[in-house]
Amino acid sequence: MIKLKGAIAAVKNPKQITNKFKLQELYLDTSSYNNYTGEKYENYAKIQNINDSVDLNGLEQGDVVDVECYLNGRFFTNRNNEPGFMQNLNIKAVTKAKNTQGQTIKVPLEQMTTIETPE
């Protein structure tokens, strides 16, 4: 299991791929900062919610969350009979992070980097 902490950059609408497979993507800003200069080292993670396994309702851009996820990878052969590999992070649990006073943490939207996510 992998544990990540970051600010929600985007929560995509769920997509029904097949009768038995529904997919929802969560983009997490896991950027770090130089302690001396404040320079931001951008880093993002795309995490999948498969078949509504986790309720993402109530999560908004800027919410700082703790995410537990599984790394899921597999080899495949594409339509041209060429080998390929795909890898995803699948959500197990998401909780809003709290400060030492027990309050949820939210990054102000004006401090968030605007990103364009793929459809």
C-alpha cells in the first residue's frame, strides 16, 4: 500500500466505461518546496477510484487529504500485437488531513496552480 498526502487539484466526474467498470480520477498536488528559497518543485499524482469504492463527494479543490492507494500494474498486448505495460494507483481510502487543533486543512485557491486535466 502507498500513502500520499497532498492538496486536491481536481476531482473528475465518474465515467461508466462498461456495465461493470466505472472510473473516477482524482488529481493530487504532491509538490514540495525548498525550505530556503520557497521554490516549488511541482509534482502531481493521478489516482483512480474504481467502481465508486471510495466516496469522493464533499472533496473540493484545495482540500489537503491523506490517501491510501494500491499500485496496480500489468503487461498487455495491444491491437497491433505489440507488448505494452500500464500502471495505476487505485484508491483504498481518502481522509481530510487535520492540523494540530483538529481542523481540516485547505490550501487557498489563489495559491493553487491552475492545471488542465485530460478528459
